[in-house]
Amino acid sequence: MNPTQDVLEKRVAAMEGALEETIKYVYDKVYNSNSFTACTNMPRFGLHSWLTPEQITHIVAFLLDPESPVNKD
């Protein structure tokens, strides 16, 4: 197992409490933000291939992981 895959699996395991719908919503929002909000300034990272699907998965894990700094008070 490569280190990137190991990190990804740990992050995904930490997200087990998140609902599948939430994970899908966040992934889709990062991939193509315009599919939810027509007039948004957020770039379509996946649609324009600025980020790979693996990188978007890492972002989703970072945003939803309870241990992530973005979720700390």
C-alpha cells in the first residue's frame, strides 16, 4: 500500500460518522460548484481537471474529518 492510499484510508475511516449524502454533496460541490449554484465564485476544480478525483477526495476527508483543524473550536 502506498503512503497516499494509507493516508486516504485513514481519513475515510475517520469520516465513518458522516452521512453518505454529505460526503457525496461535498465531493460534488468541490468537483463542480456550478451544478449547485449557478452564480458562484468557487472554481470547478474537478470539471476543469485542476484537481484529480483523488485530490478532491483528500479535500473532502479534510473538511469532514472530526479531527481536522477546520472542525476544532
